[in-house]
Amino acid sequence: MDHFAYHDGVLHAESVPLPRLADAVGTPVYVYSRATLTRHARVFRDALSVLPAVRIAFAVKSNPNLAVLKVLAAEGYGADVVSVGELERALAAGMAPDGIVFSGVGKTHAEMARALDAGIGQFNLESAEEGLELAEIARAKGRTAHCALRVNPDVDAGTHGKISTGKAENKFGVPYDRAAAIYARLAGQPGLMMRGLALHIGSQLARLDPLEAAFTKVGALMQDIRAAGHCVTHMDLGGGVGVPYKAGDVFPQPAEYAAMVARVTAGWNVVLMFEPGRVITGNTGVLLTRVIRVKEGAGAPWVVVDAAMNDLARPAMYDAWHDFAAVAPDGDRMTANIVGPICESSDTFAMARDIDTVARGDLAVFRTAGAYGATMASTYNSRAMVPEVMVDGDRWAVVADRIASATILAAERVPDFLL
Ligand SMILES: *Cc1c(COP(=O)(O)O)cnc(C)c1O
């Protein structure tokens, strides 16, 4: 459920008509609904309230906008960060350091040192090597790093290959059959406090059974590690719950997810940690765009919009589907290909799609663009960096400026040796 709806034939974000935002800010622009964000944060949190002890760390990479993080901090969310840049954002948004989890396969020495100084709650270690390096840094600082070991459960998440992370051939975590030995080794390191296991098998999961299989496997591993005399107090079950991108698609509801988790983790006696991203932010945003022109094609006509793959990379990267809708539809339909202006054939949002009829100058949106949208934007083809707006009832604000290509050009230098 979201708060993007038609009133008097015009698509609104909450109480703000989208043409007003297009006039004021220009296009393309991401538009977020605060009410939708809050609603999703609460539905997910409330669903998990059937579990005994829960911590939720929002996956910042799905939408790192400062205003978005502020809303989630106020809802009691911590943060799952994968770089020092994301760590600084989470802190800037007022998230408690204790609620911050640091994930990622390539944490640098400097990043780990900064995170220790900030007093973050947990490092999710992805290798023995990383754990040993962190132990050294912690000892030098006279600190203790609280850690979970990320396990690769070798489960097929059944999602797109580029967002699968829990198969043995993926770079993430330590191999399942070596995890107990690595845990024991790291637990003996001064400077580290091993407190649990972590996993994250992929994103945009359409079914719960791969998650259930993975949780069951790490549950068994947890029992082995305890039987060997080690302490396990926290289990981080990652993120990955998918959202429907196509009207009519059915995805697992947070309540079904929570019921499955409750069943699998009964008797674990741990704090359960979660790292949701897309399920919180996906529906929270749309990408508002204007049709530059409609060009005749060999087959269906080409609708050329002013948003492109640099603004919304998911279709080019993952063959992802985003519903497309006119802001002021006239009721007619057409079959068209939707593309951006970038000089790449992968700059294609849809082929032979049945859409609202649009013409030059019309406004339209790509829906469900709140997750992995603006955060993946680039300035490819020397385009501007796409701006972001947040709507709250009848109020709105620019929460990320459009960065003009002239500003980016001004940061470049011609060296003396070329003069
Ligand atoms: C990306 C990521 C997430 C969030 O995934 P979603 O599919 O957006 O829920 C959680 N944890 C880790 C370690 C990640 O890399």
C-alpha cells in the first residue's frame, strides 16, 4: 500500500499533485512519500513484534537519503551499513551507534577503525582474515569489537543472479562447513567478542522457502557452535524480502515472514536481528519523468523519456520491471517501448509494454522506485545527478539537490602538462 494515488485524474504524492513538483524542481526527480515510508517501517516492525527480542537495522544501501534515514531513526530503526560513507550518514541521521551493523566483504582498515571509534553495535565479519585484522585494530585502541560471523549457507535464493548472495560461488560470508572452526578461532582473539552468526542470501526474494532453508541451516550451525562451548547471543537474519513491482504480483507479507521466522527460531534464545532494505523503501518512491518525444519505430513506437539508466539503473542492471503510469492519463492505452536518452541500448525501461497513452511533454512515473533507485544514480553521459523530493501531507521539500553537470565539470582539472 502506498500514498501515490489519482485525485481528479491527476497522480498525487499524498496531497501534492506531481505536476506541481515537476514545475518547481524539474524532471527527472525522485519523489518519496513520508507516510508510505512510515507505514512500511511500522508494518514490518509490528509484524516482528511476535518475536521475543528483535533489533532492526535498515539496509542503508537501498536508500541512503538523509531525510529517509531520519524518518527511520524516529521509528526506532538502526542501520546496516556497508561503507564508512553509509556509517557517517546513519550517524548524521541520529541513529544510535549501538544500533549500527557494519556488513560487507571489503571493509578497509580505516573503515574498521572509524567504526570502532564510533562505537557501532556489531561487525558482520565476512572472513577469518577480516576478523584477525579487526582484532588487531581493536587491541591497538583498547577496544572490543562485537562481532557476528557471516555464513554463506549455500542456498539458492531464487532471485536474479546479480542479487543472489548466498550460494557457495558468491563472494559473501565464510563457507558453511568451515564456519564453526573460524568462529572458534576468532572467539579466542583478544579484541573481539564473537556473539553470533549472520546471513543474507539475496535480494528481491519472491518466496520464503529459501530463507527458511537458510535460517534452518544456520540454526543447526549455531547449536554446533554452542555445543563446542562458545557463546551465541545474536543471530542476524539479514534482509531480502521482495516487493511486487508489477501490479497484481503477490509477495510474502511481513506477517507471513515473521510467522516463518518464529517457527524456525523457536527455542534459539537469542536477539534476532534483521536488515530489511527494499521492503521498507521500495514502495516509498516514484521516479517522475517527462516524455521528450514519441518516435516511430520498426515495431512499437519509442517513448523517449527524460529519465535514463543513470537515474534508475535497475532495468539495465537486473532486467527489472517498473510499472509506468501517466500522471494525467486520458484513458487510452498504447503499446510502446520506453527508453531514456542515453547512448546505450541497455537504456531501456520496457519493451512492447501496454501503457497509458502518452505524448510529448506528458508527465509519467516509474513506480516502486524508492529502493536501489537514486542511490545507484550516476552522471553517465554528463547528465545531472538526479534530485530527490520528500512529500509529507501537503508539504514537500527537496531532500537532495540536482547536481548540475556544470558543477561536476567544475571539479575536473586540466593538468599543467597538457597546457
Ligand atoms: C543489500 C543487503 C541487505 C538488504 O537487502 P534487501 O533485499 O534490500 O532487503 C541486507 N543485508 C545485507 C548484508 C545486504 O548486503
